[in-house]
Amino acid sequence: MNSLFLQKRGTICGRGPYGNWGSRKYLISSLDQSLRRMKLDYVDIFYHHRPDPNMPLEETMGALDQIVRQGKALYVGVSNYKAEETQQAAKILKEQGTPFLIHQPRYNMMDRWVEDGLLDVFTKTGIGSIAFSPLEQGILTSKYLGGIPEDSRAAKKGTYLDSSKITPELISKIKALNEIAVKRGQSLAQMAIAWLLKDERITSVLIGVSKVSQLKDNLEALNNIKFTKTELNMIDKIILEK
């Protein structure tokens, strides 16, 4: 039997009568369709990617529980769930005996919403966390130190990173962060990843690369994940100053 993990976003997985978001029919139907397409018997982890504002959390978690009991997934996870939602989901799944393994939040030096209680929930519940977008769509790399390259994500239409976001003020911040990284003997990307991994509540970091060289560069972040208080204060001052 073959397996992998599957992230189920709140979007329609092909045409059908079951809608989207977090209903039991949608989650189970979309996973069945995905397993057929991938020719797999089950997935290791099945993620639900966003809370459904119009669906009781008990139904969504009940669907995840059913998926595990049917042998279609070994574990379940969530993403984009806030602190209170995550804690409620953990309580429901624990009562059902379903292994709630991991939460996948968007988290990096510039996007810190998880610090508003979610990291503490990880400690209380024992749920693991894998941060995605650690490089803020490439902003926390050396790519934009000199402006917007023609082959960059910001230069292309239809991407999440609009060129209007690459302002002179932002470039100034990136340059200042890069200076700290250089003094640490790291690239800016390496420091951004290391900054996440310094926190024991972050189990892992989800990196996205298009070149082997980028992967090797990112992995070298593991060589130094310790920060001095001075470095952390400097990073905060750079990012948080208006």
C-alpha cells in the first residue's frame, strides 16, 4: 500500500454536488476523489486548511475522525485555525480518540499572527507545528535587495506577491536584516528559517524551492539556529518600526 500526506484546502476539488469548505460530505468526497486520482489507498496526514464559518466545528472534526477510522488517513492536521479554534478542535478530536498531529500556520519574521496565543496552544495540547511561507514569498531573501528582478515572483502577474508591496521602506528593512544575517555568517533566507526554528514550539518549516541550490542554502540554516537577545531585539526593531 502506498501513502503520502494530503493538504485539503477549502476549494472545490472538481465539479460535484458537495460544495466546499468544511462539511462532512465535501471532505470525505474530495479525499475519495484525490485517492482515486493518485491511485493510493490512504494518506499519512490529511489537512483541513481553513475553518468553515458556516459549519459547526464538530461536523468538520467529525469528518476528520471518520476519515481516520475508515483507514483513509493515519493522522489529521489543520491550517489557518486561530488559537481558540485550534484548542476547540483539539478537544473534540481528543474526545473522539483521533490523532490530531499537526497545525500548519503561515509564520515568518514579518507575519506573526501565531504569536497571539496559537503558539501557547501548541504547548498546552502537544500539537506539532510546521510553518509555511517562512521566507514571506521570497521577500526574506537576497532577491529584492536591489529592487525587483524581472524573473522574480513580484514581477509576474497573478501571484500572491504584488510588486506594489516591494516599497523603498520594505527594501530598507530587508537590507538591514541582511546585515544582521551576514554578521551571523548566514544568508538572509537562512536566518529567516533559523529564526523560526529557534522556538521549540515550531516542529519544522515548510520550504518551497525551485532549484537544488536553494534547497542546499536553506538546509544550511540548521548550522546556526541560536540568536542572542541583542540580535532578536534588532530584528524586532527593524521589522516593527514604521
